[in-house]
Amino acid sequence: MTKKTVIVTGAGSGIGLVCAGGLIEDGHNVTALDVKPIPAGLAEAESCLALIADVSNEHQCSDAVARTVETFGGLNALCHFAAIHSTDDWETLSVEEFNRVLQVNVTGSFLMARSAAAYMKDHGGGAIVLTSSGSVKMSGMGGGSGRGGPAYVSSKAGIYGLNRALARSLGPHGIRVNTVSPGATKTPMIAEYTEVSRENAAARTMLGRIGQPEDVADVARFLISDRARFVTGDVISASGGGSV
């Protein structure tokens, strides 16, 4: 196993928290980043640098990369899970809410990827994993009942294009860019789901259940590993067959 240094955003809970913990267990150095404090169990690990940062802020993204390099001596990968949800439907969605979701979910993905790539391109390359959503391919995701509305679905659709554009641009520098696309996953993002919504989400999958954070985090960990050395520009579904 080659020891890596990885930035994991959205590491305060859900998929990001599980991914960061798994990477540390595997022996890697991890910068765990979120807008809220990182749980003590993760933050106190010897190989963890815990940072509070807003991914939609360009300076804070570049500072996270700089502090990672200063602490661990380099940067090999980025697993970007940070995002916000929006359940407003087309009639209630405000322009301010729409733009706020795009700013965090799309612009934030670009800023973190660009900051990481700026270092990687001059230091042997690396791997970047972004996060989309199975809601992009599913019908009936118009908001309400805790489900993603137009702002959220649009933002996650934007990751498809960003993924391909970055993979093409960064490939010559030895940087791979891929995206993981979860279905309904047991994280705070689906906290507003009604019991009926949860049952329906599980029924839509081929495996008959809602995903666990580990189901998605393990895909991201694979995509930044050397075993995925010839995989780039792809969107990998981790939805239990619910969005294919």
C-alpha cells in the first residue's frame, strides 16, 4: 500500500466522515474539512488535520491545500463530498436559494478541485473524486418530502460536465478526475425523508435497501487508489441499481 495524503471535504458527517475514517485506518494522512467542527474521534487521530472551511470560498480552498502540504509534506488526492441540499419545488424556489446551492455544490467543487490540481500538476499528479447524485437520472425528483428539488438536482447535474472538463484538462498533468454518484444514502441529507419516502427509495433499488455511507465512501477510496490508475472522466453509480 502506498501511503497517500488526501483532503476529504464534507468530513463532518455522513459519507465524508466515513471516508476520512477509512482512509486513516488504511494508514493514509487525511485533511478532514467541513463548515462545522470535525467530530473528536476523527479530529484527534494522529494522521488527521481537521479544518473548518467553506468550499465556496476560493481563499479558504487554497488555504486548505497549503495547510495540508505544510502539515504532511504533499497532497495526492481529493475526495470532495461537501454539498448542501435543497428541497424547494419549482414554485417556491427563490433565485437566492437556487444560486446559493449552485455556489456551494458546483462552484465549490470547482474551487476545491482547482486548488488541489494546482499543487498536483507540479508534484507528480494525483486523483480527484467529485460527488454527483442519482437524482439526476431519476424521475419524480421535484422536491418536497425531503427530496431534492430543482436547485439540488441542477447542481448535481452540473458535476457531470465539470467532471469531464476537468478530466480532459488535467489528464496531461497526470491527474485523474472521477465522480461518484450515490442514490438515497443514510446521511443527514435525507433526514427529512418520511418513512414512506424511505421505503419508496429502497424499493426503487435493485438491492432493496437505502445505501450506507460506507457503500459510497468505499467507491471513492477505490477511485483515488492506484488500482484505478486507468480510470478517469467517469461517473460511477453507487445507488444499488436505483438510478441506472
